[in-house]
Amino acid sequence: MINSPIFQVDGNLITGFDLYKNETPAWENVGRYATELYSGEAVKLIKEHPTGEPMFLYMAHTGVHAAHRGRFLEAPQGRVNSLKYIIEPNRRTYAAMVSKLDDSVGELVDALRERDMLSNTIILFMSDNGAPANLDALYPNWGSNFPLRGVKGTLWEGGVRSPSFIWYSQFQTNPRVSDQFIHITDWLPTLYTAAGGDSNTDLPVDLDGIDQWNSILWNLASRRFQALLNIDERERSAGIITKFDTPDPTRRTWKLVVGSFGRGNVDGFYNDVRSPLNPLYDYNRVINCKAYRALTTLFEPTTKEYKMADMRRQATIDCRDASPLDRNFEPKCTETPCLFNLDRDPCEKFDLAPNNTAIVARLYNTLKVFRRSLVPQIHQPLDLP
């Protein structure tokens, strides 16, 4: 719910009202559920937009984030009650929040259909990081990155690999699960090209992002071969992923991790939510949702139940020997860097650095090159009034 939030930073309580409409505090929305509010505003923008003009709509939901201490999670009680098969109460509320987010996607897609804009629209859904799945986090949300290692704020795959999808009418003939290597910075030049621009001539030459539109459109190899995850000079941690062009497809994607995170307290596996009590995946609910029904007005659906099941299987990461009980899981990377083969080991369980010293040296030297242009953290205390 929208209200006056309370935050605690360095022992100081901070209150404030952070919801504005342009430059005016939107006091009239106190007490409304934020996901519903944002969705309604977005639908209104779509309905009022001239259909003959281009439109860029960015909507950043806050709904699946934790709120403040004392009441981390909030969702309409009716939606929470509809998920009683989820035994853990916080997990049930979190699922209700995700369910409302799912409703929002359907409302936007349906609004585009009503305005006859859907066939010429690109829809991108993504997250900026993994969940703070460790329940001792400052602001936990009971999400799960399992079986991936780590949580939000770490450079493990559970912190930096996030689910996403992109929809465009021209993808309809070839729906697929993509394993193309894409970094968040790539979306600017990629979407610019998709909208008709020329990213080679119109955009700055020193962008971090790479135009991946043709790779996505035609299912070609990614143009990206490397992604710097972070260099934190204060925590003495860093991470980088590099893809090599080798004949063996299971030895192409390598990740170097230097250091630890959260003093080693968030380097494990957390919140395995699999349970025999969970109901089977209900494909009929997908078929009957607003987004699916809106899309079927354009095309005969190609994603039937068997296809959905196959795509879910392809998208599922299975690290059978990952354990949520290994809170201080080895290998640790504080003394020497760790090297992981993400093609074979996406859960980062096996440090291959001792037997691949040349790859370690190459990635570590690349980190040192990036380190030269690092802008030091200011790290000033919070400026309280």
C-alpha cells in the first residue's frame, strides 16, 4: 500500500512520502495498492495516445520489492486467500504480489489490443537483479533464486541472472527459449534499432551496450562476448563473464569471481521452494489469461500446452546436488579467484581455476584493465536533515 514509508539506515529512522505525479505529491493515492495504481496509469496513457505516433512506455513496478520493517510484504487479502495451498504465509503473500504483477501485464497487453497497437508493439519484461532470498536480509521478500547460488547484491548467478521475455509479432512463427548472452546495457541500442533507428550512426560510439536486435530477430549468435559484472574496491570483490569461440559448446562461457559477498554470509543456496504439495502447473490458466487471449486475436496460437511444457523444461536449471542447507558453501573465492564453467555448472559449485590457469590469467588481466577506469566510491554517510 502507498503510505509514508519508514526506512532505517545506519540506525536512523527516515520517513517521507515518495509518490509524486511529475512535481506534485500525489497524496490522493495514499492507501491504494501500488501495482494497481501503476497499471491503471499505464493503461490510461495507452488509451489516450494517438495510434499514429510512436510510443515508448517504461513501467517499473515496485510490487515485488519488500517494503519496510514490520510489514515487508503487502498484497490484497483476497488474492492472498486464493493461494492457500502455499503453506508459508510470507511466501503466500509474495506469490500474491507476483500474481498481481501478472495481472498488470495482461491489462497492458489487452489495452494495446483495444487500441489496435499490439501488432506493432515490442513488449520486454525483465528484472534488474535476483531476489534477496536470504531471510536475514535487511529487506527480505521471500523470493527464490534456487537452484542458482547467491542473492541480490552478490555477483553469483542468483544475483545477476534474471528471468525475462521479449514479444514481437514477428517472433510468432518461432517462439523459443533463448540462451543468447545479453547484458542489460544492450537494450538501449537494441530497442533503438528495433524502433527504426540506426544505432551505428545515431548513438554515441562509446556505449557499453551492444545492438542485439538482429541476433534476437533472426535467432543468431549473440554479438556480446563479455560482461563486466562489477568491481568493488571497498569490498575487494569483482566478477566478469567471457565467452570464447571454441568448438566445444560446453566450454565457451567462463566466469571469474574474486572475493566474497556479505562477509561470506550470502554465498550459498537459499529458499528451495519445491514441494510435493505444490499443485501441477496449470496451463489452462495461461490459456485463459488476458495476455494470451489478447495475443490470439492477432494469430492462431502456436504455443500449445505441449509447447509450453517443452519451453518450461528448456528454461529450467537443474543442479541436482545444490543444497539450500549449504549456507557457507564452498568454494570460497576470498584467497584466490574462482573460475566457473557456466555451460556445465550454472550453479557455480565447482572451481576450475587450478586446472585452467591461462583462462584465469586472461580474465583477471581484463579485470585489471577495467580497474584503471574505475571511479572510486564516494562512500559518504547519509545526508540527514
